[in-house]
Amino acid sequence: MARAIMIQGTMSGAGKSLIAAALCRIFTQDGFKAAPFKSQNMALNSYVTADGLEMGRAQVMQAEAAMREPDIRMNPILLKPTSDVGSQVILNGRPIGNMRAKEYFARKKEFIPDIMKAYDSLAEENDIIVIEGAGSPAEINLKKNDIVNMGMARLAKTPVLLVGDIDRGGVFAQLYGTTELLERAEKEMIKGLIINKFRGDVSILQSGLDTISSLTGKRVLGVVPYTNADIDDEDSLSERISRISRGNGADVAVIRLPHISNFTDFTPFECAEGVSLRYVRSAHELGSPDLIIIPGTKNTIGDLLWLRETGLEALICRNAESGCAVIGICGGYQMLGRYVRDPYGSETGGEVRGIGLLDTATVFSQEKTTRRVSGIITGAQGMFKVLNGIELKGYEIHMGRTETDGEPFSELLGDNGEKSFDGAARGNIWGTYVHGIFDTAEITARIAEALAKRRGIDIGSVRAFDMDTYKQKQYDILADAVRGGLDMEAVYKIVEEGLK
């Protein structure tokens, strides 16, 4: 059975996901077979595994850091918020229904057998499991039925490292307050403290490190510098979707929907030559971009109505009439059609008029589609004709089925060998259900060229960007920073000793 180490934080956004990813990479670099694990993740960014199951992107990122294929066992419970008070509950990769927060809280312990089955199975196949907590273990209102912080640490009998974020300020209060709110047995499970996201000379922290160690009785294992490694992070706290200013190059505006999901779809545009990516939250921010992207969402109807109420829908249509390119991904693709119908109440029920830029219609079904796909673009039009003939790959996660009266955007082949058609196009407007489509380097490069040409910018032939190679380099950068900041000899000793 594998040894384990658990990373908990003083708050959401303290850096648990990235510290866990870094340790996955470090252990892998050092010759160990490592795997990430998080019993329960709440996120709108999700991914489809090779066997068609849905899991959180954070554990996918950590699996990539460990050079492992993402596996649903790494994240047995995924909560995808559908409103301020409820979420779709995904257990072992499959949705089991929508639950209000109070209902889920009351039922959490029912899922412990599933959690432990997944964890024990991973532990049998690996040397080290890196477990990530959620939020803070000191959220005393949630401790009763905890299955993701100290509750998980007890189940897995694993030592805990507590991470505090110095970049937000008050890191010593974070660490002290968190430990003081824990029960005595829980305090004993914490075997070390980590200060994360430090900028400056570590020597000026020394008196504080000594004091916090004395007050808590816990050793400070190190100070991790603020690292600019470009790695996918949690959706709710991402700095990525706060980028609202325009840079140089073709202007790509992503609509920041209230329930935006899988915004990692657009990371390739951040790295593409000749393109400037920004996120738009209101009508006055939109302006006259070269490309508008309507992303995926966990609440298509609600976010479509939000577009209408904020005036963004009218501006999108006005820009499209002026020749601006518009792309819809998943829920964004559904919105671009004539209507969205919800006969089973998957979201709000009823029928809502769509934006009307594509000759399509969407009807929500009771079954959720989750699959990986590959295929070829065949029906691109307008400036995007250059995409025809390019192979694509990605994954689908959606509840609805969309019909088009025109030619489909692409021909697809599922992992099971089933052929199908996807998407629709009309001039410079197109939509698709395929998440990850822009990870195909040639697609992003040709889009960048087409946008630049329309604006009269001579950027020549854009070099196709190798996203996989880029990601692996970023994981190494992160691992180097964490390895340099932590006493890894002490970390390995904690892993070896476990909980006594």
C-alpha cells in the first residue's frame, strides 16, 4: 500500500492545488509512482477521462504533473454548482442528481464507502498518494460530517501539511488561527507548516517563523516563493478570468458568464502569437473585438437570460453583423441557436429564445453526454474556411442535443468507434460541443492568422504552439520552486513515518 501526504490550507486559494501538483511532480522526478487524490471537489472546470467519466480539472492537472493518465479514482466526488445554493453531484464520474447544499451536507457520509474504495484502489497501485483538502479544516460549521479535510485525513490515516498564503497578508494569523480551532487529535495530525507565495528575502521572515513554530508546536517546513508557472488553477479563484484589458494583436473577448465552466479551453489563446485574450463581464467592456467567444456554462438558460438582461446579447449580435467572428463552446454553442428547450427541468424548464446567430435548436435530455472525441473539421465557413481538413480532438460534457438545418462543423469519432457530427457554422460564426478544441495547435494558429488578416495585421505564418510540451515545462518550473523552498528531506521523513 502507498504512503500518503495530505495538503490542507488555511483558506481557499492558499495554494493547496499547486503545492499538491508540485509534490506529485517532485515524487515522480525522484522515481516514485505518485498519484493525486481529492475526495470531494467543487468546481465548474471538469474533464472527461478515457473511459468517459467526469472529474475535476484540478486533479487532472495534478495527474499531468505526476505524468499519469487522469483517473476518476483521483476525484470520486465532483460538485458542479448550478445555483448559489445547489450543485449537480457527480459520483464516480456519473451524475446522480442535483442537490441543495443542506441535502448534500446531510448525506455526505453516505459517500464514504465510494471514497475509500477509490482511495484504497489507488493506494494499491502507487508508492505515494498526494491528497488535497478543500477550503480550510477550521470551517467549524462544516466539520461535523467532513469527508475532505481532517475527516479524510483520519480515513486515510495520513499526516497533514498546512499551507498559508502570505501574498494575501496575515499568514501567521492564518496558521495560528487554523490550528487553534482544531481539536487536539487534529492538531497532532499536522506535521508541518508551509508558507506559500512569498516575494522577497526569506531572512526577514525568520523571527515570524520562529514565533509561529513556537506558538503552534509545528515546524515550518519552508517558504515557497511566488511562482509564475503557467498552470491551470481552480475556477472560482482564477486570476485568468480577471484579465479585462486589451493587449496587442487581434482582440479575443471571452464572455465571463456567471456560471462559466471549462475556461481552461482558452488557455492556448494566451500563448498564441498575434492574439490578445481578455474576459468581459459587462456590456461597456465588450467594445469591438475581432472574436467573441461564448464559453461553456453549467446553467445555459440562466446565463442566456443574463446575456439578454445585461445588454451583451444585443452587442454580440451587433458585432456579428459588422463581421466580428463569434464562437460558441458547449453551452455557448447552445445559446447561439434559435431556442433552448428544457422539457425535463434539467435547469429551469420551459423554452427560451436563443441568440439566433446559428440555425440550430437545442433540447435538453435527461442523460448527460460525457465522452472523448476526435475528428476532422469539414464545415467551417467565412474566414474560418482555413480550418477545414484539420484534425481535432477533445471531449464533450453536456446535457442537451443540438440539431442543425445546415452542414455540421465537424465529423467526429467517439472512443467507442461511434461516428457522429458536431456543431454548426454560418459565415464567421460557429459553435461546437468539443471542449479542448483549441489545444490542437494548428487550429489555434490558423484562427490567429485569420483574425490578424481581417484586421490588416501582417503576422505571417503563425507557429503552431505545442501545448503539451509547454505544460510539462511549467510543471518542472513549479516543482523546482517548491523543491527549493521546502525541506524535502523532512517532507520525505513525514511521508515515511506516516501517522504514529
